[in-house]
Amino acid sequence: YKLSWFHYKNPNIGIPDNKILLEVKNKDKFYPPKKNSEYFSWADSSIFTYALRLPLKKADEIYSIMQQDLDRYFHYQSKFENRKVKCLILKRISKEDKIMTKGLKSKQELLFDSDNVRLTFQNTPMSYLCSRIETMISIKAPFTPFFNETNYHGNIDINLPWNENIENISLTELRKGLRQYGLDLVEEYKILKMLVISDQKIKQ
């Protein structure tokens, strides 16, 4: 589905997870299980091969035909719709600038001590922090869109609680760390254009 709709956005990459809304009874079929021991059982029932051969004159229809084939075979419906979805948004919650860089050598690194792991940015653009947060969200909550609404344009210094295993990052502790710098990661609902994949309704 990501590839069949790729021409809508992000050519050659496919639709990102956070632009997909699954409204199906069995969502587990779409992504492999986290436990390696369960992978092969999942793969036997959930991985398929698809091939399509068309005459050259139908080349422009290749993706629309693929969409129809997928819907027909799996008994889904897929289309883009404007939907109200939950998002995670990085915002400033203080007028005081607590992240302005002191101008030291630019770096980003993980710092380890006996009790915890810290993610440190020194004299780096805000986009570096946003990229790390978006990656974390894509793993912990893959269907959740992320937005940076800080409107911060200068370089920053910030030190936050983190974890080598991204799945073990505590959002509660991360938010607590962000608030010390006048930032927060908050939930809000936005109307977004989403690729909606849903079970086909059975005709009576």
C-alpha cells in the first residue's frame, strides 16, 4: 500500500507510517511482531509477493491498478481522506529562552553513567532534536504524526533523559526533561490528509 500510493507524496520512499490510518480488525498483519521468536509464524501468513505486467500504453495506470488489486485481494478499501488524528507536538511553554546555545563546539552525543543515559545537544540546530524525537515516536508509536511548533531558529544546548533502546524511553521522563528547558511534547488533534485503509463493508 505504501508503494501503490507513493506518487501522492515522498516519491521512491512510500507513504510514511504516520500518514496511514488503519481501520481494520487485524492490524497485526501489517507490521512484524517485536519478538523475533514470533517473526516466522507471522511471515508465513502475512508476507506476499506481488507482480504486475501491463502493456506500455497502460503505464500511467500501474499504481491505480495495484491499489485496486490490493483492495480486491485483501478485502480492504484504501483512499486519502481528511481525518482528525492524534499528534505529538513539540512546543515552547515558556517565554524565557532556556535552550539558547552558549556557543561551544557543536556536538550531539549519548552520555552514560551508572544510573541513566542522557542525550546531549550542544550548539546544534533545533532540527537535530526534532529528528531524534520523531525517530523515537516512529518506533514507540508508529502511526502518530509529529510536528515541531516551537518556531525556534537559533542553535540550542539541551540535555535530556534517553535510552539506548528507543522502545524503553519513558515519555513521562522525557517530557519532564523538556519542561526544564521551557519545552513540552503534547498531544493534540489535527485534521490531516491520511491514507485510510479499512475493512470492506459487507453488502447486505
